[in-house]
Amino acid sequence: MHVHRFEKLWIGLSLLLIAAFIGIVLFGFTVMNLKVPGVETGETVDPATVLSEGPFAKPGVRKISDDHYEVYMLAQQFIFRPGSTRPLTLPADTKITFHMTSPDVMHGFEVPGSGLNSTVIPGQVATFTTRFPEAKSYGIICHQYCGSAHHNMQGEIKVVPPSEFDESNLISQ
Amino acid sequence: MPTDESDASTDGAAAGDDSGKARDISLDEFQPYGTLAVTGAYFILLLVLYALLYFVEFATHAPHIIE
């Protein structure tokens, strides 16, 4: 079959484009070391008892070390606990690990304008670690339709300088 | 736009007389450089915008997931 040289060029460029898309994503996950939210291996929770048993019965911030805190957060109709009724306060430039689950329906967790984005699924624990670079206020929204008041489901993360972080509100281990 | 005169001359032309008739060329003689330029510009735009979206809007927007 005879193919015109311009057509050969266009076929070649189309294949190159696909290779470039895949290459850019692979570059992100290897060289730039980007991560996506994970599910704790083998760890599931019972949505019926998650509010009364285990770490999610007392959602909040726990201290792992001086440079590492973890947040157990519930996304439920139609609030983030902690985060919605009063802001979730976290220290800046410190490792923060989020563990999130839902006792009712599927929710979303997104900090708009950032790379923090996860789906929160009943029965599963979504986990990721981040570091807030500066002390300022970040919003949280639910990006997964979860019911009649989904549009009101929002929260706030108040990031303060590490020296001003009040540890009296931590949940004891 | 063809005029009435050229239509008339084409209609009246004998087979083999090329005056006023579009020229037959082989596939390899057809060189659409204009189309190549437009497609090439679109191709480069697509690559640049994809990289911009990925690196500026997604990959470097702190805070992001580190573990």
C-alpha cells in the first residue's frame, strides 16, 4: 500500500503525541515522585460501627512525632469532622497524614487549588500524607454528590506556624 | 469563481485539451503544505497546553500528596 509522506508524518506525530502524554505522566510519577491517595492495605472499617469503635470514634489530630501528625477525619452527610463546625488547625511545614472514611455514603475531599483530592468511600480508609508549605487558611469541599445538602458540605483547614500550634486540642493516643 | 466564458470553453473543449480543466496529478505530487502548517501548529499547541496543565495546574500546586 502506498502512503503519502505527509500521511506518514501525521501518523508518526499522532503516535508521538500519545507517547508524550504517557511519558509526561510517567515522568511525574517517577522523577517528580508524585503520589495519589492510597487505601490502607487490607484495612477496612465497618461503616455501621465506625462512629463508635476504633480511631474514627474520636476524630481529630494525633501526634506521631514532632514533625509528624495524623488526622482521622470523617466525611459524613453533610460535614467534615473535624473541619466543618470549627476549622481543623494544623502546623505548617510539618508532615500530616490524613486517614478518612465515611459512615454513610460516598463523599469527596478536595482542597481547591491544591493537589489534595481524594474520594472517601464507606468501609475503606483513604490515606495520604502532605505538608502544608505556608500558614494560611485552606478550604475543603465535598466533590462527590452525597445528598440534598451536598452543596453546603464544606470545611476549613487553618494552617498556623509550628510555634503557634496549640497541642492541647490533640487526641491522646 | 468560474465565469460563463470559461464554463463554455470547458464544455466545448475536446478530450485531452487541458485548457481550463483542473490538472490531474499523482498522489506524491500533491503537497498540502498549508494543511501541514495548520496541523503542525495545532500539534505544538496541544503539547504545550498539556504540559502546562500537567506541570503548572496539577504537579506543582502545593500542598500535594507526598506519600
